[in-house]
Amino acid sequence: MASGSKKVIYVALAANAVIATAKFIAAAITGSSAMFSEGIHTSVDTGNQLMLLLGLKKAKQPADKNHPFGYGKEIYFWCFIVAIMVFAIGAGISIYEGIHSVMDPHPIENVLISYGVLGFGILLTGVAWYFAWKEFKHIKGNRGLFEAVHKEKNPTTFVVLFEDSAALLGLFVAIAGIGLSQWTGNPIFDGIASICIGVILASTAAWLAYETKGLLIGESAQTPTVQGINTLAQKLDAIKNVNEVLTMHVGPEYILVTITADFDNKLNAGAIEQSVAGLTKDIKAKYPRVKRVFIEAEALAK
């Protein structure tokens, strides 16, 4: 998990840091509202990548007395913060700047600088997007895009991809806005482009927040995993019936399992303990992400 995710984040971080600097310089020279919004956008993305790296680091902390199941959900928390940052800062400032530019438009100067910086941004962002897509495609497998995003338990794989996709789309919108302003002689299109960039960011943030919220409050393991654990338990001679199999992702690589089962009343405590130990071992062997298994004896409800 970590190595692939970190590689994608580091590539995006390096690209965004360079692009953000170039955009702000170009915005100062040209006076373009769309360019300024793009600078804000890329700066937010740079900060987001730093937060994702922080989340990955914190998630690796070992379990302690106050957090007996570890810190795996740290990565979910920081991904949710990234969504808030994109919405509140990126989208908010871009829309505000765009509205201000529409109400009080100013001619764009040195347009060629804007085109050069935006073209450079598309090139570097495209490289970062390629690495993010390559990593996500490896995890996606044969699943559809939306299904893969919804079922993926390591959100860093799609957070960076979403950000890079929004960044590329924003760059093309900025070029279109500056181009229309130059072609028509009406700088209002530059402000409209800034507003559009803000809307793109707000939409991206909303989707990110929706997908990470479920992980943050606790999602079950994927259905095949739950069914497989149920099958292993049903095969155990000591168990007459499996009442319930509950799972929860405490982190991308940490699944907590709780099983309630009706055991054979003829068995003594020692035999039940032996059966539980064997089942726990089998579950962990077949599903390495399962770190803790709790099995509760419970009579079948009539």
C-alpha cells in the first residue's frame, strides 16, 4: 500500500510545488484572474499532498493503551481534511476571485506568458496524473471506475487521481478563458474561467468528502471477504450455526472481525477454545488484512 501511494504523492507534490510558483509569477505579471485561481488551486494541492504523507506516517503508529486497534484511521481523517481544504480554500477563493474579476474586469497583459505557464503546467500535471492513474489502474483491476473508488479502502490512491484530474481540467478551462478574453477583447471571460475552476474544485471536493466519509465512520470489508470468513466458520465442526459476521476497516490494511456463533453444547471449554484458535488462524492466513478476530458464543435465536 504505502510504497505505491507514496510514490504517487511525491510525484504530485514535486510537480505542484513547481507549477504553483510559476502560476503565481505569471498571475502577477499578466493580472489574469484565472491564472491566480490556478495558483491557489495548485498551492492547495501541494498542501494536500503534505497532509496525505502526514496521514500515511501517522497511520503506521503502533497500537497503544488509548488506541488498542492502532492509528489506521488517521489516513481517512487526513483525506477528509484534504476534501475540506479543496472546497473551502481552493473552490472558495477561486469563485470569489472570479466574481470580483467579472464585476471589475481588467485587461490581461503578456498573454504569451500565461499560455507558456499553463502549457508547462499541463505537461507536469499530466506526468503526475499518469503515475496516479497507473497506480489506481493496478488496484482497480476489472472493476468499473466508480465501483473501484467506492470499494477502495486506501483513499490516497484515488484522492491524488481526483486532484490531478481536476487540475488538468482547470488548466484547460484557464487557457479557454484567457483565449476568449484575448480573442474577443473582453476580459470578463477570464473571470468566468476562474468561477468555473472553483466549481470544478467544489465538485471534486464533494465527491472526495462523500467517498472518505464512509471510511472515516467505519466501512465493512468487501463482500467476498465477509462471505469467505462466514464459509470458514460454517465449516468448523464445533459450530452448529454462524449467527453473524461483522467486519470493519480500522485502516486500509487492518480489518477487525467479530463472529457470533452457536457452538455444539456437547463440547467442553477446552475444545471450544481449540476450535476458536484454529478458526482465527485460518481466517488470518486466508485474509492477511484481518488483524483481530473476536468470536462470541451465542445461542441461535428462535
